[in-house]
Amino acid sequence: MTTSPDVNLWTSAEHALDYLRRAESIPHRVEGEATLLEFVPIEVNRVLDLGTGGGRLLALVKSSRPRAQCVGLDFSPTMLESLRKLFATDRSVTIVSHDFENELPPMEQFDAVISSFAIHRVSHKRKRTLYQEIFELLTPNGVFCNLEHVPPPPRRVSSGDFRGERRSIEQAARS
Ligand SMILES: C[S@@+](CC[C@H](N)C(=O)[O-])C[C@H]1O[C@@H](n2cnc3c(N)ncnc32)[C@H](O)[C@@H]1O
């Protein structure tokens, strides 16, 4: 069966469970998460995780910033269930069921809005409005950190194609 790229599979339990099983194996994920966490202030008060899934990134935030009040937002019933289990005894984590294709629900402001491997699914048009909504949710010094995989350059681009660019960067660095 072929699936249209426009269909968001995350509401399927099978798709969500398959992801949770292989989440560990995403290449360079740990480095990406570590880099994201470097940008989240250690004294952060409130954190929102968009497309939080099983709560992996939120758990990392909580382990290093235990006093942070966190909100995990997702729309997949399977992910939400897994999240509820993970944070069953942690009253500092609030779980919000919401499809971020639609305007974000009213919430108090956050010092950090974070997300990993989730926002790429929405159209560029929706990304623009979503980023505006995120901006409005941030406290004055708040940060938005989004971890995503970026596709590699097309095959026809070889290292040789970058030589000219590299020379101009080196020249610029010298000037
Ligand atoms: C690849 S998983 C990543 C989960 C988690 N952030 C992680 O790093 O393991 C993508 C997550 O985004 C959620 N998601 C995708 N589209 C969404 C939408 N429109 N609204 C809310 N959540 C969405 C999915 O349900 C899923 O939990």
C-alpha cells in the first residue's frame, strides 16, 4: 500500500509504537538532544515540548532541571498514553492533547519551547504561523529550540562543488 505524504500517520497506534521501539536508533539523536539542552537555561521555570511523543526529551529536561514545570503537547493517543505512564507520579508535568496543525491553545508563557523530530510534518505556511504563536508564548528572554534531521544535499553535489565556496570563506576569514 502506498501512503500519501500528506497523511499524518501519528494517530495510528501501530505507527506510534513502531517509532517508540526504534526511537533510540535514530542516528546522532543523542548529540542532537545534548546540543538542544545546551541552549535551555539550567534555571528554566517553564518548558513546553511540542510533539513530545513518549516524553523522551522532557525526561532529559527534568533530569537536569528537576524544578522545571513542563508541558508535553501531542495529539497521538498512543503517545499521550505512554507519556501519562512515564510522568504518572510527576505533578510538575502537564500533558496537553492538541493537534498543532491548529492554533496552539491558550497557555501561560514559557522560558523554553522545545521540540524534536515533530514540526517538520507541517506545511511551511503553518510553520510560519506556528513559529509566531511560539514566539508569543515565550517570556522576554525565552528560547525556542527545535531539533530536526535535515536531508543531505542532492547526490549531484560532490565535495568538489564546495571547493570554490570554501576558498571564499577562507578569503573572507582572512580579510
Ligand atoms: C518522530 S515523533 C518524535 C517524538 C519525540 N519528540 C521524540 O523526540 O522522541 C513525532 C511526534 O510528533 C507528534 N506529532 C506529529 N504531528 C503532530 C501534530 N500535528 N500535532 C501534535 N503532535 C504531532 C507525533 O504524535 C509524535 O509523537
